[in-house]
Amino acid sequence: MGGRRSVSVALLGLGVVGSGVARILAQKAEGYARELGCPLELTRVLVRDPAKERDLAIDQRLLTTDPSTILDDPEVAVVIEVLGGEEPAYRYLCDALRAGKYAVTANKEVMAKHGPALLALAQERGVDVLYEASVGGGIPIIAPLKRDLLANEIISLAAIINGTTNYILTAMSRDGRELAEALADAQRLGYAEADPTNDVEGIDAAYKLAILASLAFHGEVRPEDVYREGIGSLTARDFVYARELGYEIKLLALARRIGSGPAVQVRVHPALLPVEEPLAKVDGVLNAVQVEGDLLGRTLFQGQGAGSLPTTSAVVADLLDAAHRVVSGVHQRLAWRGEAPLRIVPMGDLRTRYYLRIWVTDRPGVLAQIARVLGDAQISIASVLQKEADEDAGTAELVLMSHESQESDMQRALGEVAALPVVAGIGAFLRVEG
Amino acid sequence: MGGRRSVSVALLGLGVVGSGVARILAQKAEGYARELGCPLELTRVLVRDPAKERDLAIDQRLLTTDPSTILDDPEVAVVIEVLGGEEPAYRYLCDALRAGKYAVTANKEVMAKHGPALLALAQERGVDVLYEASVGGGIPIIAPLKRDLLANEIISLAAIINGTTNYILTAMSRDGRELAEALADAQRLGYAEADPTNDVEGIDAAYKLAILASLAFHGEVRPEDVYREGIGSLTARDFVYARELGYEIKLLALARRIGSGPAVQVRVHPALLPVEEPLAKVDGVLNAVQVEGDLLGRTLFQGQGAGSLPTTSAVVADLLDAAHRVVSGVHQRLAWRGEAPLRIVPMGDLRTRYYLRIWVTDRPGVLAQIARVLGDAQISIASVLQKEADEDAGTAELVLMSHESQESDMQRALGEVAALPVVAGIGAFLRVEG
């Protein structure tokens, strides 16, 4: 074990996370070498423009624009990919694994779309691809799912895994702000990008859920398997009404095993959560993942979802793990192979409770008409709030909570409700969890 | 890797956890064998009385009263110790490691008192001792500290790691119950033992904190290094006053690095926590550990602290890890060796805020006298609540919160305050965290 002089590491990308990793490797070199038994040596860094001004003291001779100087170099034992985006990141990761190198990645898009292929390739070559940083940077969740919860059959995952939308929803809930204002704040503070589509539409959360669900259920869940609704239609009033009813609204990523077979439900959408639920209390840019296992019950992991330092922490933990295996000559731990391919349950089969906000003409008998349509579809109403809203227009807002119903029935009834002459529009349609 | 026919496992102890492990190994044999590449075989179980009636279908021929049939059998690759208590558990663990077997233990007392010795012995023999179940059964915390947080310098650990006392304190806070009533409830529900000393006095929490702090700070923290106060002096009124001031009271286990050197502070005592702190919201028998690292910020791990199934989950995760290493012939991952021995900071050096409840004679000038004594000791008062309490006796209760002060000053001042003729007694003296 004392034979190795050092472990050679290369970085693909020197953005926020890449710079963080380079900085921490320099700062903590001594401690990591002690942990490992030999030094970690950063030997090459792929960048687009070596001449670019950087807020980082790094030996200019390490920088290269040619990926082959890394991927074809047999000395490089671990490749850290922090480029982001699908290509060329995916190609580089394949090349690295094929060349027998360990790969560490923070790339949720690549892992969501190609995780199973990369893991299979790694296993074939006797190495591994490690991706703790791809979901919830400051929350160790991939490794606990791989190791610590392995004795369990995972029943469900419920997570808040997009800090941008959680910041926005927290501002809407706490400060009564509307979506556009809260989004503008998030952009000003650097929590949201100029084009917020990936966050607001739940795409980012769906990538992360696909990664977590594949791991938890020992199968392949692709991003397109995830049913997805964004937060775009929420208004500040929905948070007020939800609170009156005892709920908080969160963009929830949910994966649940249905029955004991291979059927799973995977979905990302805004949902009402009882205020006393631990996930309802996760505010601001924090992330949290709640895992329910048949043995351990519910365990919650909460922390910083993003940011340079938490993500760096996850990348370096994976790097130390990979480097340790390089030093000790150990192959990867076998992945649990699923018994059968997973079957994704269609959204129409979902059974849950629903929150409806409906604009109606403000006259007697309206509730009766709506209740009849819902009743005909086997949907029973648990509570009703009648809100005066616009006297000039003669319209009022009706907030309904249903008992547990089937999604397909609800969707059909919703169409019929919307078509009633007394209904001016469906303001909100949200699922209730917990 | 395909060469091994099976991994032979022996259990020391067949109590609640031991039976849970035996049951789960039988139930989930197929899945675990798939994960491992070969079956796990429970080949022997040490019990005191093989004839005892058990609520468990187990082959009677596996039971033995002779530990040497396990510890001297070269076929047994992993020994699971779930006897509890210091001896003979410690001796058996030493024998197992010396014989080159992996050891899995749920024993907090042994790990707190002898963890470093066992880990050194394991390293010498090229095996490992795994102890996830010794702290917070349903919360993966040992493995994350060993692997996932390794890139970090741990700044502090703050934990609620005794479910019994947290159940009692939650009942006192929520329902206004006094300690004795809440304890009786806990005993009736099976959350507290007939002799609750270990829980109520904080001994159990101190064991667990010693284990976590040793791991987090890469050194040896012994149970006797942990400053310890139990919950015995708390009254329901303290919870009411704390709430008025915006705090919850919890039995907190705290470990903190002081400065950048080897100095650490380790203590278990009731403390006031701001109600909005995540740890303040951990109620009932739940446990939680909050870890602060220099890179990841604060991460919270929350779940079931005890119970047969969560503890079984942790034991079997460790067993699968050990068995995997047996199958693949991998030695343990090196432990981070501390730079220097840790130095335990004396409690007198603590700087924090304090909550005082003082019985005084109900007449003018009393507060001025107390304030003068505190002021002379450099302790300034942040807020005062005056409570009418006993008109017949002519005494009142004074609740004071101090600004940050030094513990040694506070202790000295407290002695002087208690000696004032106008003071009938110190009702409570609590530290404020967060």
C-alpha cells in the first residue's frame, strides 16, 4: 500500500466548482495525503481559454485545451468532470472510463440521461463513476443510498431538490410575494439564472429525481419517465389559502414503489404538505431528501443544495474514495442488480387528495353544480372555502379540497367543471401529499 | 470474485436487535445474495439459554452457549455483537478481530470506551470494526462522517441523540407535564427503562457523543472527557418561560473545535435553542445530528434513534459492507490519523449565553442586588422576566437571560447570587445555544 508515489488527478472544467476543487486540493493537500497514504496531485486541467483571467492561483502549465492529453494519459488515475451539460461531458466520461480511469462527476444531466450506461461501462472496466455532487451538493445522499440504506427496501423518496424554486416558494409563502417578483429577487441574488426555465419548470428536479429513483429502486428511471409540472401557475393567494387549511406549498420530487413489484411512481410538481411535516419546514435555498425504508422508517437528510463549497465537498469526498481505491487496488462494489425492469405507473393511476381554486360567477347554486360534477366522477369534497374576490366582475373564488380520488377521474371532472357556464376558470389544481 | 460459496456470519446475542437481524437475514436472503454475489449464511448464534422460548423461527442447531465455537472457528468471517454492555462484549470483539474476523457492533458503551483500541487492532489485522448502529440507529451518521464529509474540517456537531429524554422533554414542552409524569409515560410506552439513569443523566448521550466526536475530530474523545448534566432539574415552567423568550429546551450533545488547533469542547446538557433552529423542531423519540463542516456548511441527519428495525437496518448495512470486503479481499480504508492528540477544553472556558431562574423574596431592590453581583463578574443581563409565583411565601421567580459570558465567571457569580439573603434558591441554570 505504501508503494504508490501519488495519485494523479485531472479536472475537466475550471468554472465555479472546478476552481473550488482546485483551491481545496491545494489548501488541504497535507490532510488528504495523510488520509490517503500518498499525495493527490492535480496534473492537468481542461479549459476553453487558458489565457482567461482567473480568481485562482494555479500553475498555468497545468491548463490545456486538448482533452486527449488527459484522456489518453495512462498516468491520470481519476478524472473529475465539472463541465456541466450533456456534451461533450458524456463523451469525455465514456472515454475516461474506457481508459480505465475513475470518474467523478457533478453532472446531473449526464447522470440522469446516461447514468446506467456509465455505471455499466465502469463495471466492465473495473472502475467506477461517482456522482454524489450531482444531487444536493451539501447533502450526502448518493453514498447513503448505495451503502447505508442497502438493507432496506426503499418505499419512497420525497425531496425538495431545487434551491431556486424553494427560495421562490418560500418568498411567496412568507412575504406574500408573487412569482415574478420572487423570481426577480432570486435572479438578483444569484440563486436563479437569467433563463430560469430548467428550475421553474422542474426539469432540474426531474433530472435529480431520476438519479435518486434509479438508485433507490435498483433500476432505470429516465428523466422522461418523470411526470413534471413547474411552479409557473402558483399565485401568492394559493399560499394564503393553503396556510388556512394547514398546508405549505413546495415543489416536491416524489418517487414511490407501488405494491411489492417493479411498479414505481415518479413525479415532480407543486404539492400541498401539512405544515408539521419536516419537508414543509425546509425553507429558502435549503434542500432535503426524505427516504422511507421498510426497516429504518423515515430518515431526513437536509443541507445546502448547491453552491461552490458544498458541491466541492461532495466532489472531493468522491475523489478521496476513488483515490483510495486506486491506491488499494480495489474494484468497485457491485451494484445491486434489479430483479426486473421497473414499470412506470401512469399519472392517471395516482390516488391522492386535491386542492382546487376555481373562479366562479358569484351567485347561488354554483357550488351545487360543481359538487354534482365532482360527485358524478366519484370525487368527494372534504372542505370548501368561499372567497370574495372581484365584486366588479361579479366573480368569486372557490377553494375546494377533495378526499382521496383517482387522478384520471379528477382530470376528467376538471374538464367538465371548467366547461360549466358558471365557472370562469380553474385558478389552481394542486396535489396534496402527506 | 465468483469463487466464494458464501460468507459465514455469527451473531453474539439474540435479544431484540439480534432477533431482528436473524429475521431480516432470513427474509431478505435472496436480495442480499444478489447484492453480494454470494449468500450470507448465519452459521452460529451465541445465547445464554438455548432452551428459552423465542418469538423467532430459528434453527435450534445454530444456538450455542460457548463463544469459542464462534471466535475460534476460521470459517466465520463476520461477527455481529449485539450483547450490549462493556463485558464480555469488549473481550469477544477483541478476540474476533485478533482472529482476523470483521466485527459489526451496536454497542455504544464499548465503542465509546474502547473504540480507538478496537480500530487499531482491526487495522493491525487487516480487518475492520463497523459501528453504525451504535449511534442513532435509523440515521446513517458514522459512514457519512467517515466518507462523505471527509473533505471537510468538521467545525461542530450538535445532536439530539437520546430518544428517551427527547420524548420526556417534548411532553414537558408540549403538554406542560412535569418530569416525573413524563418519565412514567415513557416507561409505560417502553421508551424508558425501569432504571432510567443512563438516559436521564445523559450518560447514553455522552457515550454517543464521544464516538461521534472521536470520528469527526480524528482523535480520541473518551466518555469521561464529556462534560455532562442530566435533565433532572428541569421543570415544566422552564419550558413556558423559554417559549416566551423564543426558545425550546433540548438535551443537547455538542462537540466543537475551538480555534484551528487540537482543542475541542464536548458537552451534554439541557440547552435553550431558538425555536426556528432545525434541532429545536426534532420532537418525540426522533434523533438528529447536525454537522457543520468548513465546506458544506450545516447538514442535518434526522431519523429514528432506536428501535429494533432501524438498528437492524444499520447492523445489516455494516454487515453487507464487511461481507463485500470479505468477498473482494479488500482491506479497510485507512482511518485519518490525527495530527496531534486532542485537547479537551475545560468547561470554565466556555463562552455562551445563560438562562437563570431564581427564587427571590418579593420586595423592591432585589433585582438591583442580583444585577450588581452579575455585573461585578462581567456578566451583563439581556432580558428579565419577573414572575409572581408564591404569594403566601412572599417569594417570586425571576428569569434572567445573560449576554455572552464566560462559564467560570458565571459559576462564581452564581455562587454569590445564591448566597444573597434576598435569594431563596437557584431554580434553574441553563446554557443557551444558537
